[in-house]
Amino acid sequence: MLESSTSVATPTDTTATRDIPITAPLNTKFVAAFLLAYFGFWITYLTPPIVSMSLRLASVLPEGQRAGALSLVLGVGGIVSVLTNPIVGALSDRTTSRFGMRVPWIVGGTVVTVIGSAMSALAGSLPGIMGGYLIATAGVNAVVAALIAMVPDQVPAELRGRISGLAGMCTPVGAVVGAMLVPFLGHFGPLAVFLVPPVFLVIGVVFLVRTIDDRKLTREAAADIPRLSPARIIGSYWMSPRKHPDFAWTWLSRFLLFMGSASLVTFQVLYLLNQLSYTIAQVAGIVAISTLVHYIFTFAVSPVAGWMSDRFGRRKIFVGAGAVIYAVGLLFVAMAHSLPMFLFGMAITGLGEGIYVAVDLALMADVLPDQNDAARAMGLFTVANTLPPALAPAIAPVFLAVPALGVFTVGPDGNFVALFLSSAAFALLGALAVRQVRATR
């Protein structure tokens, strides 16, 4: 078991970057346990928006109500994600439990996730499905808020690129496994569809808890940390861009990239139904294929990009290149009029995402303003990819309503070409944002 030498320093200057030295060797069991739990998070978090929620709503709602209901459920879920991450991060930074600072929130969040997922599966109406989803969303975001704080807690700075690259592989594996399981699990009913993904999270968390020597905060050290008053709770959702510009630019880059990807994830089922004229019975299998194509490339390139980032001591060039490649893939998706071209675009976006997610977690860990505030800061970082699923469905109708103008192909549910072109523009802006980071190369 890893014996962490991490100690909590007394905060003095909150504007300065403080990285608490980690002298113990990185334990391979911790790495394996962290990655398994992180994979469990992604399969639990991604399966509903990619496929299972669309199919669940389609099974209980008539045509004409499904797109609006999907936007509502995922949009409010995104708001819950935004609210959960920073506050759980701030609470985690102040937790003096004998089990550690992070473990109680990871275990508690897992229990809540399972309960909410079961509620969504058993409900037969939109309010019930949505209520369960919001509970599960709060739980799984509590898990990840504490989980990613373990990177600066446990991993030396010179190894974070490699860990970030390995963690980047968890996203594609989680998405692919989830998308491929749904068509099979559908034969056993919604309870199997909604509960099997969290089972992976439970397994990962159990392994992690049995392996990790969690960072502990003494009551004496906790007394030196400002209390979490109502004003500080509100303040936990904010990090001054003026005082911490590198954190702000890194956050903005991730937010913009995920604004581009959120529309693709949210609307690909409706795109396949309307633009390419597939049936509901066919869509689950096609989404499994498109997700597999996308994430094969993410999986293949992520560890390589993370290793190269550590090897050359560079972060920004990889993050920027990943965002540009993702934008190119979205251009192909926007112009696709056949399944092969759509899948080609998905492959290119997978390549870009693999490069981006392999390094951006390491970049964020490098620009943390204060190690003693790590979980809150990393929780804010997670908001950059949980806020877009709430905003994208809200602004998508603006682009879907763009008229043909003799150029675009407009389907029954709107202008998907304009929607995905706007998504590509968001990704390109994400590449420009990361160029402004100054603290690291």
C-alpha cells in the first residue's frame, strides 16, 4: 500500500502556487485502482447521454416529445453536475475523517449513484426518470470531484502526464463498453441497462478503498483552513481569472472543446434518426459502432500523447493540437450524408480527443493555484466538461433553426450541418485559449 508523505501546509498566500512534495514512490496498485475507479466513473457518466437515456425516453414518450425531454433531462443534469463538483471538492479539502479526505466522498457518491440509477430504471414517467437521473448525476459527480483530487495528492509532477494519458484511456473504454452493453442489456429490461454501468464504478471504488492510503487532514491543520461559510460556498464556484490566469485559460480551453463535443454526444441519436433516416431499432447498434470507432482512436493515441508530453516537457502544444484535430473531425460530421462519412468524422474526433484528454488533466494539475485547495480547483476544472451538456441542448435550437440558404441540408428536426459547424468553431476557440497559458510550456 502506498504510504503517502503528503502533509498539509498552512495556507499563507492563496495567490501563490504551492505543490506539496511527494517523496514516496508511486505505487502501481494505486495507479491500477485509480484507473479502474476512473473507468467506472466514465461508463456510469457517459452511458445515459450517449444512448440509454434517449432510448429510455423513447420507450415512454410519443414522437414529438422526445427531443425536448432529452434536452431537459440532460440540461438539468448538467446544472446538477456544475453545482456538485466544486462544493464537494471544497468539502473534501476540509474533511478530517480517519478514512481520509477523499475516500468518504467517493464511497458516499457511489452509493447515491446506484440509488439514482435504480430510480431511473424503475420509473415509468418523465418526472421519475429525470429525478433518478439527477440523483445519480449528483452522486457520480461527487465521486469524480474527490477522485481527480488524488492526482495532485498522490502523483509526483514529473509523472502526471503519464497518469493523465492512462486516465484519458478510461474515457473511450467507458463510452465504448457502455454503448456496446446497452443493446445487449436491453433484452433484460431497463434495470439492467441503468444498473450494470454503476456496477463497474462499485468494483473500482472497492478496489481503490482497499488499496489507497488516502491523504489525511489533521484537525489542527484543518483549523488553519478558512471555514466553509455560505459566502465561501458561493465562492467555491469561482476562481479569479485575474489572480490565476493560467488556471482560467486552461479551464476555458476545456470548456470550449466540450461545448463542441456535447452537441455531438447529445444529438447523434436524433441525427441518425432524422438526417440518415435510421429507425429506433437500428440506432442503438449504430451508436455502438460510431462510439467504438471514435474511441478506438482515443484509446490508441492517449497513452502515447501523455508519455510524449512528459518526455518533452510540453503540455500546451498537445492540448492545442488535439482541439484542432477534433474540430476537423466535426467538419466531416457536419458534411456527412452517409454512414461511412459520419464514421470517418467520428474517427477524426476520436484522434483529437485522445491527444487532448491525455494531457489536459496534467496541464491543470501543473497550474493549480494552491495544493491545499486542490479538490475544489479540480472540481471547478470538472465543471468545464459538465457545464457544456447543460448549455449545448439549450443553445442547439439556435443553430438547428438556421435556414437552408441554398447551402445546408435541413432535416425534419433542423439544421444539423449548422449545429456541428458551430461545434467545430467552439473546438477551434479551445485551441486558441490554451495558447494563453504562461506558467508551463
